[in-house]
Amino acid sequence: MRTRFAPSPTGGLHLGGARTALYCWAHARRCRGEFLLRIEDTDQSRSRPEFERSIIESLEWLGLQPDEEPLRQSQRGEHYQAAAEQLLEEGHAYRCYATVEELTQLRNEQIARGEKPRYDRRWRDSSDPAPAGRSHVLRFATPLEGSAVIDDVIRGRVEVANRELDDPVIVRADGSPTYNFACVVDDLACQITDVIRGEDHLSNSLRQLHIASALGAKPVRHAHLPLIMAAAVDDDGQLRIDEAGNTIYEKMSKRNCAVDLAVWREEGYLPEAMINYLAQLGWTNSEREVYGSKELSEKFELARVHKSAARFDPERLKWLNRQHLRSLPAAEISRLAGVAAPDAAIELACEQAHTITELQTELSYFSEDAQIPLAAFAKHAPQERRAAIAQFAGKLAGLESFSADAIKKELTACCQSQQLKFRQLAMPLRTALTGRENTPDICLIASLLGKSQVGLRLQRALQSATEGAQPD
Ligand code: GLU
């Protein structure tokens, strides 16, 4: 069993593409077959080396390593040429000299008659001599009788009468191969047995069947993956809802979703969570919701991929990311976040954070040289309360044990003696130490920061509040 992922480097790795790559990889692992990568860069005007690099990097990040060196279509021109000559010689392809003007006119006439526009095969059996000075394309002579049949692993049997298919261009006037042609030549050359790709390629697959069989290929197994939908947004980026107040879904695109995987990576998502989420975009592991590549490579079954469209749900992805984040050892989290913090601080930050980026924010106030913004402190430390805060700071400095419990006890005692509510001292403490109004247990944070940092930060905050309050 050999399968391939064949992205076009006209952009980074798209979420939909990443799911296709994952299913190809998982299917290959499960069947103990091979997973190949092919860069479909024949469209010179839209393909870019930086996109190719980005795709390969994203695949590496996900851990989806191909089993062989990637193939580049731009380096395989001679193979397409040889295959085209073979088809021409054997009568499976013919030269078509129709001009763009003629084809446009044909199209307009067909539309005016209410017919489906398509090439009328005018050069297929023509014995006219080649018009002088005119360039030509090569078209594939699709059989006129019979039908094209795909026994799709996911969708079941798909059959279309050959009469419904046209004669696709296989080589352009400039000699370059079209997608449908290059794809078949390469699948054959690489002995691909299983073709897994998006449902939007179904009509291409039907066309490719005939080209493949004319080239003498054995039939491949096909699996067309369901579309991915995302919540529709209007021009201002607002979610669209229908009359009943339900979210409207539309095909996932750049417009309604951050489709490039590199963006998610930068935002601090973990590859394990991405794998887990992409796996669930069309396939269900009956045993567990949170799992990784290993389980996927053991249990994935192409035949159990859902037929209906999948819905992209960023909240669920976020939730899964949090689950994976929390399952990592503290040292690993600290390495990923690039912040040195005590294990207990990391554990605490993980209660709040969903992503590495959020974790960095949560951990930022643990660093000794953290710049704590003091605007929130100014709000929670009005002048009449500053003496009480200073007194509390003094009590903290005198504590023997700087445990969270001891700090809490002192905080409660100070509130009682000053006739303040708990939060009237807790909020100044929280904002002085972290610059933020929402954090996990502030007594725990204080104890993790240690007595001297807490003293320093309280003093700094009080001083800045006093200076800020003075008239210029
Ligand atoms: N280059 C095509 C794409 O990116 C490949 C489709 C395929 O044959 O798998 O959609």
C-alpha cells in the first residue's frame, strides 16, 4: 500500500490539506504501507519556494514525515512528455487547434441554448490539416461509451456516464502538463495504490481514471474526504446567523478562518493537539477523545471516515490544546514557553492557559525582571488605603514561613484589624505582584515569588502610586 500527499505550493499548509496529509499518513501507518510527498509545482506563476518550505516545515512540525524523498513536478517534465507521446501514438490523445475565440464562442452558444458548456470534440476525429502558425494543446480522448466508476472507500460507488465527461486538456500550448495529467503520470510512476484527497477533487478523479487506464495503470483505491465548513462571517468579520439565530456554515476559506497551519503554530498550539483535532475533523476514535499520533496510527480506519461535511470548531481545538498542554511534564512546558519558572508556577499557569502563548503571559510575572504594569494597582490602591497596604507589606516582611497559608492568614488578620474586606487588600497585592486583576490564588503566587520579590514589588507599586498622585 502506497499513498501520497500532493500539495500545490501556492500557499502554506492549509488546515484541510493538513487533514488530508494526516489521513494519508495514518492510513499508511495502519496498513504498514508508505506515505509519500509530492510537490505539485507545475503552475510556475503561482508556486513559490517559500510556500514549499512552509508546507514541509508544517508537516515536520506535525510529525508527518514522508517515507521517501519528496518528488517535485517541476523536475519531471521529460516524464510527462514521454507519457503524452505514448498517448498520442496510441490514439488516446489528439492535437486540438481550437483558438480561445472559437472556444469562447462555442461556450456562449451552448449557454444561450441552455446547455452545459463543454468542448465539442471538434478536433477529435478531424482530418483537417493543422492550421498554419497556430499553436495546439493536447487533449485526452475520453471513451464515448460506458461509464467511469469509483468504488470510493468513504462514499461508496460513484458512477458517471463517459458522455458526461469532456476531453480534458493534458498538455497546454506551452508544453506544460495540466494537473489531471501530471498527477496520473506521477501516481503511476510512484506505484501509488491509494489516492486520498478532498471531495472537491471527485470530478478530477473520474477524469483521471481513463487517463490512468490508457497509460496501463492498475486501478487505485480512492477515498474522497468530506469538506470542512467554518462559521460564516460578514465583511466586518461578524458571525452570520440565520433567522432562527443559528450560526451559518460555509466552506472553510481564508475569509472565515486562519487556514494556514503556521498561524496556529505561532499562536502557541501544540502539534499533538492539532493532530488530535484534525483526526476528529471527519473521524471518531470510539475509545477516547484525547489521543495522539500513536493511537491514530494503530486505529485509524479510512472506511470509517464520515461522509458528511465536517465543521471547524476553534473552541474545541482550544480545549484539546489545553488537555495536551496539561499532560506535559513541567520541564517540557517550561522549555516550550521559553520561561524558567518553578514547577508549581507552571502548574498554576496551566490552570489558566490554553496555548503556549497564553502560558507565556501567565508565567511572565514570575520572572524576576518582569516589568509589572501598575495601572491596575493604582485603581485598587486609593490613597486612603495605602497606609493599610504598607502595614500589610511590613507584616509580610516579618513572616517566618512564607507559605501560601501563612500569607493568607496574615492577609485575613490585616483585613480584620483594618476593618477591610478580603479583596480590599487582596486586589492591591494581586495587582502589585502581577499587574493583573485576574490570576490564580494570589497567596500561592506570592509564596512562589518569595519574600524579597513580594516586598520589592509592593514597595515599587506603593511608591509609583504615591508619585502618580502628586500634582505636577
Ligand atoms: N495539488 C492538488 C491539490 O493541492 C492535489 C490533489 C491530489 O491529487 O491529491 O489540491
